[in-house]
Amino acid sequence: MPATESDPGAQARSRSPQPSRGVSMHELLASCAAATAVSTPPRAPEPQVCGPVEDHGHREAA
């Protein structure tokens, strides 16, 4: 039966989104992971760690 103006609920029912069918959980999780990867900015580079300072025997005379 088509929606008519005498049945106000019919228009609301016809406009309500229907859940999509045929999407597996694997595809859903993959799409979420892809969206996260695309929307997350790259990490800042790690600070470089300097090695120990080498002592070449240069000392001030006391």
C-alpha cells in the first residue's frame, strides 16, 4: 500500500534508513581500520639518542 497523506507514519517509515545487509564483520572491521589509518596524523619522529661522550684525555691543568 503506497504512503498517503492520511497515514503520517507511512512517510516516516519510508524515510527511515534500513540497515545494510551483506556486509561481513571482517569487512566492517577492515573499513574501520582503514578509516582510522587515514584519519590519524603521522607520529612525530622519535628523538635521536646520543651515545656516551668519549673522553679523549683533554683535561684542564689544575
